[in-house]
Amino acid sequence: MPDSGGAGRTRGGLGIRADYRNISDDPMQFLSEAEQSNPGHAPQGLGGGLPGTSASIVLIRQDGEETPLPAKGQHVAAPGEVVSLRASGGAGYGDPALRPREAVEADLRSGRITARAARDHYISLRRIADGRAAGASRAYPRTR
């Protein structure tokens, strides 16, 4: 899932998403129990890295409206609705400003991060994410 891994010199691993559509003609009852769903307990970054996202369970209605569900409980999905399980993303390690520009560009191209995340967290690509320049330079010199 884009932007689920915390920003850092080493970006956190992305969370995964599994969607289950009710293809029957009847309402589907299901139980949920998601771990790591409390935002206060999201994976914490180290050495200046940012936290990853917390896990969640979302009911997606036929019109596309997304309704967050409690992490634990009994729920019902109407015919055609989707139960979306979203695992937490890993935390970032190190200062995001020190992530190599090439790595951020690769993350953008592959859809691992959005232009907004590049602009908000990675100094090296603020101008690229804003669409102002293709050859943006770092705000600070790269350290090795």
C-alpha cells in the first residue's frame, strides 16, 4: 500500500492489503481481530525515521464509500460489499532527508510512495514532486 512504510533513510516496508468481496446473494457475517490497529502502537521509527501505518479493517460499500470497522468484533457485509484487511507498514530508519534521491525516485515510479509523501518527507525531491523541476538537488549534502 503506498505510503504505508515510514519515511526514512531506509524506508519502512509496505503494508499489504487483502480484499474479500461478498459474492453471495445473502449478507455475510464475519468476525474480525486485527493486531497493531491502535495508531498509538504503530511501528515506531528509529534514528529519525517516521512510523509506519497501523493496521485497519475497512468495509467498502458498493458505491465505494469506505467505513472503518473496529479491530475486534462481529460485522456484516452486504452482497457486493468488500471487507478490506490492511496490515501495518514498517517503520523508517534514519533521517528521511538523507535518503538517496535515486531511491526516492524509484519509490515514486513503482508506486511505493505518492508525490505528496515525496514532497512532505523527502527533501531531495520536493521540487520534483511539485512538478517544478526534473533535476532537483538535495537541500543538504549527502553524507556517507
